[in-house]
Amino acid sequence: MAFGGSNQPFAPGPVLAVLDLPGGELEETGKGLLSEASRLAKKLDVAWSALCFSGFAPEVPEQCGAYGLTRLLVQPSSAEVTDAPDLQAALIALTARDQGAGVVLLPHNDLGHALAPLLAAQLDGPLYTEAVATARDHQGLKLMRRALGKRVQEAWFWNGQGTLVLTVNPQILSAALLPSMKRSVPEQVQLAGPTSAAPGKIRIIERIPPDPQTVDVSEAEVIFSAGLGCDQACFDQLLELCKLLNVSLGVTRPVYDLGWTGFERMVGQTGKTVAPRFYLALGISGSMHHIGGIKDSRRIISLNIDPKVPIFPNSDEGFVADLKAVMPLLLERVRAATGGVA
Ligand SMILES: Cc1cc2nc3c(=O)[nH]c(=O)nc-3n(C[C@H](O)[C@H](O)[C@H](O)COP(=O)(O)OP(=O)(O)OC[C@H]3O[C@@H](n4cnc5c(N)ncnc54)[C@H](O)[C@@H]3O)c2cc1C
């Protein structure tokens, strides 16, 4: 399916990456976005730059330079701007227009959720969210994402018309430095602040961090998962461990069938597809129905009493051990380290 209808040649403008700098730091998502922006610009054969709000750590420009960034556009920030997404979107849209941007790229995190639709409306351009891949095609830019509960891959084409607002699934962003990214010292361009004193209509009144105990397991960063190798005592210990370490709980289908959790905690083909930074598989054999749901995890560590189970070849590290012996010791150490306070 294609956005817009035009017989004009595909000749998009430059890529503008909107950098998320939580606490003023360039974290993995920001690095991944720079890397993605650089790759996308190469595919489209256009220039690229990045935009961020002021108040970042002094080392950030140099860190951005590692990804070949040559221009960092700095938008002055204030409490009035930080807490007003519509004002932020208006300022970014202004810069995107000034730069003649063809693509405005954002991570599909809280920043992208808040700004992308507002930006697309301001720029009167197409919006494509949560892309997992992009490819240059004779029709334009092919954009892909997972749809229908992540069971199918959907492809759209952007023909270069309007400014495309594109959010990228942070789980596919890789902060890896490629040889094609020539280190540079980016020029910092100070942009004008808001010209009108009018406050934004949308105000953020409080920021509440996600609770790992309730967050959707498909969005969890760290998951400790129980299989049938966990008996009731082990499962209770795991629940406490998850609470103490602020980690999300996952289970296999047989554990869900025991009625120990709700369906929303079940991981696998029938359950949720997950892609955490860290997946700990405890007493899980590693059937294809379970592995299918965890294969995008960055790091899988497993523990099983049987050295021959298929979870091991699907793990980054595996431990042959008895949960009955390991769990009490692990919990004891975590209780000591955390003071037993969740
Ligand atoms: C259509 C279909 C869809 C399915 N969808 C899903 C799905 O979405 N998610 C899912 O998980 N399953 C799903 N299943 C079920 C799946 O095929 C497996 O049966 C299931 O994943 C096995 O779960 P398990 O690893 O917890 O249990 P088991 O396969 O019984 O493994 C338990 C493991 O615990 C180990 N163990 C035992 N005692 C200890 C101990 N003391 N210490 C350490 N290790 C120990 C054993 O060695 C064993 O490897 C589906 C099946 C079908 C047919």
C-alpha cells in the first residue's frame, strides 16, 4: 500500500532525527536513533542532522559525532517547553520546514508517542509508527512493521511526497557503530526559542515511571520467566525476586494453565511476543512455541536441571542446576543486597 499518489520522481529531503536525551544523557535509544538516521540517509542518498532540546551533558555532541553526525540543532528548552508536547511539536515542525526535511525520525517511546501525531498534523504529512525496517525500493521508501498482535509483517511505501514522520521501534534500534559512520565533531546550531508567549494546550502534570509488576510484558525491559520446573515454592520465591528487583514476570503456557498468573503474563506463540534486554528462563524446556515468543530478546539466560533441553542452544548462557537449590540462595542474596525492600 502507498501513501499519497504522485508520478513525481522520488527525491526526498534530508533526514532530521529528534533525539531523546533522558536526564540530558545520550542513552542506547538515542544512539540507536542516530545510527538509524545515518543508515536511512544513506539509503535515501540525502543529508541528515539531529535536533534536541538544550540542557544536555557536555559530552553529548562528541558522543553523537561517533555516528557521523555533522549538525546538531539545539532548541532552547524551559519548563514551559518541556511540559508542553504541542509546543515542542510546533518548534520541531518549524525546524523541519526550515531544513526542508523529507523525514522526521523519532524513537517509538514516550517521546515518539507524544510528538509524532502532533508533528504529522503540524506538517500535514504522512505518519508511520513503530517501523521495524526500512528499505529503498523503486516505488520509494518501503516501511515495515509488525501488525495484528505482531503476527504478520505489514509493508507500506512512501513515495517522497510531504514530510514523513516516522517512529522506529526502539527494540530494533542498534547503537552499533558501523565502519561507514565517519566520526565527526558536529557543529552545534542554536535555534530560536518559542516566539509566542502562548503556553501549550497540553500540559504534562506528572511523570510516573512504569511499574514492572503491571507493565505489558511485551514492553518489559527485563523478564524473569517461570516454566513447569518451578514448583509452587519456587514460584513464590520468583514473585518476591521480581518485586525486589523491579522485574517483570513471565510464564510458560503450562504455568499459566496452573492458574498461577493471568493470561497477560504468558509468553510464546499463543501468549505475548517479548523482546526484553534480558530474559531469564527458569525451569523452561524451550519448546518451539515458547522460543518463538522470546527469540528477539537481547540476552537469554536459562537455568534447567536437564543439560539436553532445547532452551540451552537458544540461550546466550545456560546453567545446569536445580531450582530448588538455587532459588532460596538467590533470594537470600537479593534480600541482603536490597535490604529486603521492594
Ligand atoms: C498450539 C500451541 C501453542 C502453544 N503456545 C504456547 C505459548 O504461547 N507459550 C508456551 O510457553 N507454551 C506454549 N505451548 C506449549 C508448549 O508446546 C510447551 O508445552 C511449553 O512451552 C512447555 O512449558 P515448560 O517449559 O514450562 O514445561 P516443560 O516442557 O514441562 O519443561 C519443564 C522444564 O523444567 C525442568 N525442570 C524440572 N525440575 C527442575 C528443577 N528442579 N530445576 C530446574 N529445572 C527443572 C525440566 O528439565 C524441563 O525442561 C503451545 C502448545 C501448542 C500446541
